[in-house]
Amino acid sequence: MKLIFNFTDQNITSMNKKEILQILKDKISIKIQTFENLIAETRASSNDTKSSMGDKYETGREMLQQEINNIQRQLNEVLNQLTFIQKLSTETCSKVQNGALVKTDKGLFYISASLGEIIFDDKKIMTISGESPLAKEMFGKKESETFIINTVNQTVEKIW
């Protein structure tokens, strides 16, 4: 799912970081609702599979329970992402760190939670986790500093 919003990268302010953070929270809220609905639907279908077939019924119930457990793990991961991004500062950063919006010569990156791409005024912002290899290479860098990831040189042009 791609969300489209308006902004210009030469004029990003801490207010825009607040807007970006709110978009991420909204995106996570949608995921949470989806997982909660899936769990409810799977539980409802578990109640609908009652049968007099003995072992076959138990196998079906176990498979549905495994599916619920899998969805619950995914839900917990998304809840952890929400908790993490709620702690991020929207203040301007002087170096690359969690909560930094970073423009390199290869693109715009928001170090927060790995939630994919957001498009503002035809400009892509990739949301990446601080645990990602790219973020780890960027951490601590300041404007005009370079780093290498997968044999590709990148230069930090701007940090918000």
C-alpha cells in the first residue's frame, strides 16, 4: 500500500517530521486493525468447523490455532513498531540516528520503523528500521559525510 502526501524536500521542517510520524502511526493502526480482524475471523471459522469426524476435526482446529498464533506474532511485531515510533523525537537531528530524516544522493530515508515507502509531492521517502544494514552504515554520520553500502558510495546531503 502506498500513501501519497504533499511536501517539498528542500523545505522539510520538524513540523513535516511530525506529519510523517503521524502517517506512520496511521499506517500501523491500519495493520493492527487488519490483524485483529483476521484473528477474530479465524476464531469464528474455528467455531464453524465442528464435526463428528474426531481426529480430522482436531487436526483442523490445531491448524486454525497455529494460524491464529502466527497472526498474533505478526500483530505483536506491529505493536512493538508502534511503541518504538511513539518514542521518536520530531526535533531536527545533527547526525544520523533513530528519528532522523536523511537525504543522501541516492534518496530520502526516515529512520523509524520498516514500513515501506511514502510518497510526498512525487518524492519517495523510504521508512527503514534502525536495525537495517543501511541505517547501521549511516548512523553517526553528519552532513557531507559518505558511507558505503553494497559497494555503493552515498553522501549524506541533509539531515532533519
